[in-house]
Amino acid sequence: MSNYRRVITSGGTFFFTQVTYQRIPWLCSDIGRENLRNAIRRVQQLYSFSLDAIALLAEHIDCLMTHPTCLDVERLPKPSIRTLE
């Protein structure tokens, strides 16, 4: 895996892609869209960001998001790797 740097600035706009586990195509199903919508709402309440654009495909999602100008860097989620067993 590449070693990327994460630059965090107040008011910055960021692009990210999230891929499903083993690229299983479930995001565009009714339950996938509803769960994704609910998860985004919960995270927006915790971290206060605006979601500028979303491209939703069956096995991945692309997003553009903007953090507020008074960004609290300590509250941002840290990148993590989870394994399913």
C-alpha cells in the first residue's frame, strides 16, 4: 500500500474513495443506500462537514467533502484497517 500524506487545513475540500470489502456490489441496493444515508447523517452530526458531491457505484463510493473553517483536527477519525474474519 502506498504511503500517502494527509494534509488537513481549515475549510479544505477533500476527495476520497471507499471500496466495499472484496468489491462486493451492494452499495446500490435499497438497504445499501439507506444504511449509507443513515451513516453519513450520524457522522455529519459528530464531525460537522458538508458533503459537496457523491458518486455512488455498486462496489465503491467517491465523495467530495468540505470541513468547516474552524476545524478541530483532534476530533477527526484516524485512518484504520479492519479485517473481517
